[in-house]
Amino acid sequence: MAERAGQADGRADRILDAAGELLVRLGYRKVTVEDIAQLAGIGKGTVYLHWRTKQQLFEALLLREAISYVEQLLDGLRRDPALLLPHRFVAESFLIVGGRPVLRALSEGYLRQRQGRFTDAFLHSQELLASERFYGLMTRHGLFRDDVPSLSYTLSAMMMGFHLDDTAHLVGVEMDMRARAESISFVIRHAFEPPEPPGPEELAEAAAEVIAVFEALIPPYRTWIYAYERKHEPG
């Protein structure tokens, strides 16, 4: 008998919860599928009904965390379109990642191991599309300067440095996540933003477009995470 989607969905989340707990505790390399299955209270073979490899499982975990991260950002934008000002948006993004241990462990681990690109070509293309549209509309609405060389690369490289850097102790500086976010905000404001920000109406229009771009990413992410449902739906 085919398993109900809700049951499969719930079991998948239980597996992902176990994977996240072990990731934070042990690190990606030390976690095994056997460990995850044991913590989730299922057999190892059941894990492979959902994802064929350990990497796919952790990609699903990363996608699930990314959805929560994006939804938190979008909720903030709906409340206050001025959050889209790059120095606020990027700093808030940094704090959200810092406040989610699983997402932080995943993002740092994937960046260090250079495994950040998903194997699914469709999701990869969707990510690239969202990135291009995001930077394009942000520049068009006067939120980013239009003279920054290779804007997406420059900003991404700068942010990667802040996420991975752990050298504050070398210069005798105490830097918690909020202090690091304030440093990010300062750099973004003075290096990437034009002298005058757009007005409230322009900000509201830009925020609505950004929300639409990232809302469009969520359905394909969910589909990939719970692909088991496609293979086991009745009929």
C-alpha cells in the first residue's frame, strides 16, 4: 500500500531533524547515515527511500534550512520595506544564519569543503536566476551602486570572508555575531550603496519584487526535499 504523503513528509522531517542535530554535534564528515537512522528511530534502508546518498540528504537539510531563512527575511521585508537597504538586509541575513546552528554549520561546512552547489541542475538554475534578478532589480531601484565591478562576486566574496573569518582574537578584539553584523553593515553602506537611498515608494516597489523572486524559489525547494512523495503518491 502506498504511504500517505503526510506520513512520508513527517518521517522525512524526522530524519532531517536527526541529521541536523548530529551535524551540529559532530560535523559533516563524522556523521554517518547509520547514526542518523538510529537517532531517527528507523532502519538505514528507510533513509535511502528518501535520498540516495548522504550528500543528497544534507542538501535536503540545507534546502529546508534555506526555506526557513528566506521566509524569515521575507517576513521582515513585509513588515518594513526599508529592511531591503543593503546594509540592513545583508546584516540581517548574517544574523539569521548565525542564529540557526544547523544552517550555520551547513553553510560553513559547505563553503569550506566547496560542496555548496547542488547536484540538481534545475535547482542550480533557479538559484542563478534568483541571484541575477536580485542584483539586477536592486541596482535598477538604486539600492546598489552601479559602478561596483562584478557586483555579485564582490559582495559574495566579502560575505564569505565574514562567515568564515575567525581571526578577531589575533588582534585582541571581542567580536560576537552582532558586532560582526555591525561591521558588515558599515562595509556594505560605504562600499556598495549610493550616497542617497531611494525613497519610501521606490523601496516598497523593490521589496515587493524581491519578495516575489524568492517566493518563487520555495516550491521547487520543497519539491526536491520531499521528492519521496512524487515516487510514492497513490495512483
